[in-house]
Amino acid sequence: MADPAARTAPRSVTAGMMWAMTHIARRMYELLEPICLVTYFADECNEELAGLGHRTYWDGYFASRAAPLGRVPAQVVHAAFYSFADGEVARHIPSAWETIPPEASVAARERGSAASLRRILGEELVGSPGLLRAADLTTKAATTAPTEGRVMYAGMRTLPVPSDPVARLWHSATMLREHRGDGHVAALVGARIGGTESHVLSALDQGIFPPESFGRIHHLPKKRLAAVMDGLRERGLVDTEGHFTDAGRETKQRIEALTDELAAPPYDALSPAELDELATRLEPITATLVAAGSQ
């Protein structure tokens, strides 16, 4: 009979490796997310998109973020983005592309986002060897992960990687964000949590109450929000007052843990020394962006 210790040792090693991978993915998310958020919080991107002729923020958002997918119908964008309520995408796609080519929108998004980073970070950080190295290592991770099952990430992979270090850092961080987002959608689907339901759970996780007041969903019809809350109550994920139950909190934690696990593959391309260096190089960049609110 085989030694029981021999059977359990590999499991322990695997568990330890899995924890390390998910820890790395979470740490990189924390470091890279403020870089991506300039696209949505700072003025320059919106100004570039408005300059093309997009009438509203959301026209520019959908037109530029969905552009790597090509001229797909609203149903495809809705499926890929996942978190928007029925009908929201169709108000902008494909009309936002009728007079403005998708290629122009995605280029404007890159220009505006890079301009925001340059303004917020300042000349010293922008021209530093640390930013150049961070851009190189982030790009190495972002361009090596499998694309299977990663619709938004695969779309981003079809775009050319910018030569300018600031634009390249933003572009690669955004590729990794879309890779993580694809995995998050998979985790939500596996947990049978819909797009609007996911915002309710996120609101509660952030301490926002009532969750229907969360900025991502507060504009939805009250009848629609009531139906979502009723569905979560029936499943035992929120209580009668709309707070987390133990089962709801555990479901949210399980989704986040799986999201981290699924976000880990890009970082397999980096050695332990490169991962440590990337974190070190990103820290002053991230700290500056966080202090400015990425805007």
C-alpha cells in the first residue's frame, strides 16, 4: 500500500502554489487597476472621444471599449461586458459606430488615457527607468496568456502594442484588466450570478446600503431592482432587509477567489525576480495615481 504521506504531499504543494498564484494575481490587480481607471475617471479620454463626435460619455465608452471586438451587434457586446442591464448596450451600439469608425475610437481612448497618465505622474516618473521597466514587464505578462475563453482579452490582443512607454504601460495594464474581467464573468456565470446581481453583491461588499443606491444600478427601474433583490432573497443570499446573509457573503468571497485564480496565468511568464521587480517598479506609479484618484 502506498504511503499516505506520499499521496497527500503533492496536494499540499499544489495548494501552496495555488495560494501563491492567486496572491500574485490580487497584488497585480491592486497595482495595475489605478493605471486603467484614468480611462474612466480622468478628463482626457472623454475629451478625445467627444472630439471625434461621440455625443455622450457612454457613447464613447461603449464605442471604444468594444472596438477591439469589431463591428459586432449589441447582443454580442452585452454578452461580453456582462454587467450591464438589458437594453443599455443597444442604446449605444451600433449607432456609436455609424459615423465614427471603431478604430478611431479605440485610438482616441489610448491617446487620452496616456495623456492622463503623463499629466498625473509628472515628468520625473514618466521619464524614469522604472516606468520603462514596468511597461516592459507588464507587456511581457499581458501578451503571453492563452486567449481561449477570453473574449475581451482576445480582442485587445489583436491591437498593436504601442511603442511609447506610457501608452504601452496603459495598454498592457488594460489587456490584463480585460483578461481578469473575462475570468470574473466566468466565475459569476458559474455561481449563477447575473450582471445586475453582481453589482448588488459588490455594493454590499463595499458597505453600500441600500445596495440599490449603488452608482452602477441606481438608475435602473425600481421594478427591475426589486425583482433582482427578490431573486437574491429567494436564493438566501440577502436577508429581508437587503443585507448579506452568511451564504451571500460566502458566495461573493468564492467568486473573488476564483477570479484571482483565473487571473493568474499571465504572470506565469514572469520569473519570481521579475514579479518582485514589477511590483517594486509599479508601487510609486500606483501610489501617485491613487493619491490623485486616477483623475
